[in-house]
Amino acid sequence: MKIEIKVPKLAGDKEECVLTHWYKNNGDEVKENEAIAEIMVEKIIMEIKSPATGRLKILIKENEEIIQGQVIGSVNTP
């Protein structure tokens, strides 16, 4: 099953942010709640955690602008 990884909705007016770094590579195994990426919103760095255990599929490259709620990747579970 494919589970989407979305940018969390945050309080405040600013919807735009930047995906600054993936801690894992495309196709890597990830565990549920493992930190897999980092985003920057108004100079604040936040970690994105894996929603499930499985294989990571990256959809957005590092340093790309994204918006809150956007799908940035997925985890394919066994």
C-alpha cells in the first residue's frame, strides 16, 4: 500500500516553505516515525517523519519550494 508523505499544516499565514534536505535516498527502507526530511518555514527548520514502515519514494527534490499540505513523497508498505 502507498502512504503519502505530506508537508504538515502549520499555524500562521505563511503557506510556502522549502524542502531543504532528505535524510534518506529514493528507494531506501524507512521506519515509522523516523525522521526522513527537513523543511524550512520562515527560517525555522522542521523535521518530517515517515508515516509508515516501508520503501521511500521521493517526489520533490531538495531546495524546491513547497506549500503546506503538499505531497512530497510516499512510503510503499509491504
